Amino acid sequence: MRTPTRSGRLARLLLAGVLTTAGLAGAGVSTAHAAGEPVSIFLTTTDDGGGRHVTRGLQQQTPVSFQAGGGSGGTTIAVDENTRYQTFTGGGASFTDTAAWLMNSSGALSPATRDATMKKLFSPTEGIGLSFLRNPMGGSDLARTGYTYDDVPAGQSDPGLAKFSIAHDQADVLPLTKQAKQLNPAATVMASPWTAPAWMKDSGQLNGGWLKAEDYGTYANYFVKYIQAYQAAGVPIDYVTAQNEPTCCSGYPSMSWNGSGLAYFTKNELLPKLANAGLRTKVLAHDWNWDTYDAYAAPTVDDAAVRAHPNFGGIAWHGYGGDVAKQTAIHDKYPQLDAFQTEHSGGTWIANQQREDMMNIIDYTRNWAKSVTKWSLAVDQNRGPHNGGCGTCDGLITVHNGDGSSGRVDYNIEYYTMGHLTKFVRPGASRIASTGSSAVPNVAWRNPDGSKALLAYNDASTAKDVTINWGGQHVTYSLPGKTSATFTW
């Protein structure tokens, strides 16, 4: 990831909460509404200016019940489950090398603590039910070292990929990803490379440089071998991207592309080789910010043959630069194309982490994203270990390693804000219509079992009345200040 410039972005995000987009009106089914339907309420509150000190986290409140007729007290949010938008694939983060090593083989956590932590992260019943993992294919900035799956001594090459091995991942990343899938079988797994092996690049190094034209085909074969190796180990890879943040950040494992190179590689090498290998893994274009889409992703996405390919899956978005409305602009251009939000890190540069998280969840999904994905699942008390790049990134959890609290796991605000989504919105849920509001930003979902979840956020320091109108009934609730809420019924 790259540390973003934040000036002016908050105002855009707050305005984006009011965005309305055309839905799939009238899914054709009229839903019966039980009189006096009970509403469960879960709240997370912070009490500091940075939105990081949690005073209550996903704490269940006394239920309330819908009353007959419409209501109008305070901020009014009308929920219409017969107007539906995109389906939800999942929410989560990344088993970076840093996160997986800290949790598994660093010695920081006992096996019992690790397993309890995994349950709190991935179990839909005993935890927050994280349902989307976007793992680096090889090294990244949040890793102990730079590495790929086919590293050879300088000056050597391996065009036949005879030395290809996922042995590095078999230590930590793979077993924890497999455990996550066991805890939540509905979880989606995505993989993104930061770089090709150094011998495929003009620089001969992992940090920076360009993929050599003669190695495009070899690199596509590298993807096939990675997906096959993971599949053989019991972890199917649902999605890949050609490159994380192309051309970003030569200070850690990374690789430069231009838009035409990405388009050529995707169309002529990666997609055909996945199909020829009989793999169902889908390729997502871009994996970068809204403001870089036109230069880096449009040449791929604008090709009708690519969009029609059975192994093409849509667009991956990062949230560090530009305007979230770009997602809706591209959706309006290609309505059948799926959109996924695949990275947005928390960190010290963010003025208020709770506000940022809630606005991101609401804005990304109101603008058609099927996923919401943070960056590293875990970091240590020093926000590491890291290999260049981000030394200021936070995780959903902090694993204390080698300090006075070694062995302890802190559940950060990002754990709770993500939980407001993933604990209550299941994969396959449909986003449904709800009244946009800058006073109480919100987004609503209908789960496959018919249950509803309305996420809402009050950024003010004082309580605000919120009235939910649904199916000829209403409920009014006083939402405390600096509080995230999920209402379910």
C-alpha cells in the first residue's frame, strides 16, 4: 500500500454517504412483515479524538420492536428490501507474511491463544465471521523479507519454473488461510502479487523494475502453478489480480506496468492459461485507486473480449486516492461487471479511525463494491515487522511480541468496525435500498435467510434519534454519539 494524501477527502466521503444509485427495483417478491418485529441492536463506541479507544465493542443492547405505521423522528431512514443492488461476497483483510508469522510461528501466541483468536476473527457464531482474504502472492511491504515462489541466485533464471515452490507459505500463510476457511467455509480467497521473481524483471531485483516482455508467458504459468499448488493444499483461489498497485513504490517488493502491458498480459497470457489449465479462478483488473483507473485499468476493462472471458471477474479497487464515485461511474458504464474493494489500510495518518472505517464500509458498498477489505490482518506493537513501505499501518488486531505484554492480542477499532459488517451481513446478501444521510450515514442488506441488517454511524458527540421505516412499520432509537450501530431484524 502507499500512504495516501488525505486533504479534502473526508468532505467527499461525507457527501458520498448521501449518494443514491439506481437499484434493481422490484426484485418481484413482496415480503410479509410480522407485526411488532423485534430489532436487535449492536453498538461500538469510542471516546477519543482519534476514534481508536473502544469503550464498548459490538455490545448487544436491549432489543426494540417495530410499531405500526410510519415514523418521522430525528433522521429518518426508509429501508426497502424490494429494491436490490449488488450481492455481498465478503469482508476481511490479508494474511500478510507479517500477520501469519506473528499469529503462527513467531512464538508470540500459544496454540490455544492462536486458535481462540482465529475463532474471534473468522467464526460466524463465535467471532465476527470475516469472509474475505486477500493474500499477497509472495513478499510485500508487510513481510519479514522480500521473496517470491521461484527465487534463484542472481544471474540465474528458471524459465521452466522447475524450482517453483510455495514452501514459504506452508509455514504460516497457508495453514492459517486453511483454518480460516474451516471456520468460515463461505470465505473467499483472493491473491495479488507485489512482484514477479527478480529474474523475470529488467532490474533483476524484487523492488521496482519492469517484467521483461519475453517472460510474460512464463509469468502467467507462474500464476497457474500458484493456484494449482494452493488448490492441491485444500485452499481454492477464487480471484487473482495481475499486479498490486502497478508502478507504485520501489522501496519494497513491487513492479511497474503500464496500461497497455497489463491489458496485453491479462488478455493474451493470464486469462487463456487459466482457462487452458481448467481453473475457475477469476482475474480482477486494476487493484489500485480510483484516480489511476483510466491509465491502468481502462485498457483491460474496455476490451469486450476480456469482459466476456469466463475467467474475468471484474475490478478491484483501493481507496487511497480519487473519488469513490468512480466505482459507480464504471458500474453505470458496465452494469454486469462486478466491483470489489480489495485494500484500504488503517494507520496513524488517519485522523479518526472509527469514522474512516464506517464511511468506507458505507461508501464503498453504496458504490457497488461486493467486498470491503482492510490491509494486514495483524501487526505487532511496533506496527511491524515490515520490509520497507508502511511502518504506520494498523491491523484488525495487534499481536504483542517480545514486549512486556508478549502473548497478548489487542482487538483494535478496525476489528469492531469490520465486525459491524461481517458478523451480520453474510456472503450472498443483497444490498437493499436505504435513505442516504450525511447526518447518520448508513447502508442496508438482506441476507439469504431473509434477515435484514442496517449499518449506521453517528459521528456527532451527542446522541441522535434515528427512525427506521420498513414495511409500513417504524422504530425510533436514540443512537449515542461516536457510535457505530448494526440493527438486525
